[in-house]
Amino acid sequence: MIKYRLKCNNCDKLFDSWFSSSSEFEKLKSKNILDCHFCNSKDIKKTLMAPNILNLKQKKENEFKNKKNLKIQKKILEFQNFIRDNFENVGDDFAYKARSLHYNSKTNTKGIYGNATKKQISELKDEGIETQIFPWIENKKN
Ligand SMILES: [Zn+2]
């Protein structure tokens, strides 16, 4: 269904009308079935589509986007919980700790996670220490 705002050329009044498709309007008009709700003139023209149709479409797109974002956010949070449970948070000491783990090669240590700058990460990479970067959402409750 499409809602069009129609305008009467005779009395200049606007009114909304529903059509099953855009071609239905043309069909009805060519058969002289459309008339003004106020003066019954057949001299009707189509104006821009009623704005609420456009808004509805926009709203749906936004809802879809928000749902998608929530899904991604949920995945990240699940991953963060996994990291928290299985890795040691070393905070800003990440680069230092990553090196000591790498060079001491203890077998039974927990993995680590923490903060590192882009420079530190590329330095670690140069030394053959692979790191994983992933988005982190700060949980205000903690
Ligand atoms: Zn009219």
C-alpha cells in the first residue's frame, strides 16, 4: 500500500489517499475515478508521498541497524567474559609481560591480556610475538 498526498487543482486543498501501487493512481486517474474530497473536482494531481511513509521506512532501517549492533556487542561481551575467565589482565604492562612470557617460555602460564599501543604491538610483532587485537567494551558495572 502506498499513501499519496493528493492536491485538488480546483480548490487547492490537500488530502491523503491510499493506493495498492503507484500505477494504481495513474489507472484510477485516467479512468476519472479520482475526485476531490472537498469539491468533487476530477482535477487531481499527486504531490510528494506522505512523509510518514518515508519516516516508517527510515525507522525500520534504524531498528535493523540497532539490532545488528546489539548482536555484535553481545558477541564482544561474551568474548570478553571468556578472556577474563581464562587470561590474566596485565593492564598497561601488556608489552612487557608478553615479552617475558615469550622469552621465558613457561608452559603452564595463563595467557594474558591488557593494553598496548600500536607501536608496542608492531614492536612485539617484529620480535615474533603474535598478538590479537579485538574491540573491548568498558563495562560500567565493574
Ligand atoms: Zn477540490
